Amino acid sequence: MKYRAFRIDTQWIKNGRTVDGWFVLGQRSTDINWSLLHEAENLEAAREFVQGIRDDQPVYGPDGYAVEM
């Protein structure tokens, strides 16, 4: 398992600025950092992306609660 968990967030730092959007982050099993995996157009697109790469890991939404998959 490459990632321990996934998170869908609405803000990310890009080129030194905070930008709004839908971002999929993955937490690796080797450390606790969240890496940017994908930038989506909406929540449904972000969920579809995660659905394609996740096994049984938890997925968290922007509010910190689990997202139904």
C-alpha cells in the first residue's frame, strides 16, 4: 500500500500562493506528509480519482470527516 490515507481539500499552496479548488492529497506510509496527487474540477471528479487508486484506505473531506465512497 503506497498511501495510508487520502484527503480532498479545497485550498492548496501553488507557486507561493494559496489557491482555491479541489485537490486530492495522499499520505504516504513512510512519513506523515500529504502530497498533492491531483487537481480536480469538483468534488465528484476528486472522488472518482480517489476511487480509481484506493484500496481500503480512509478518505477525508475538507471538513476533516470521512467521505463516503
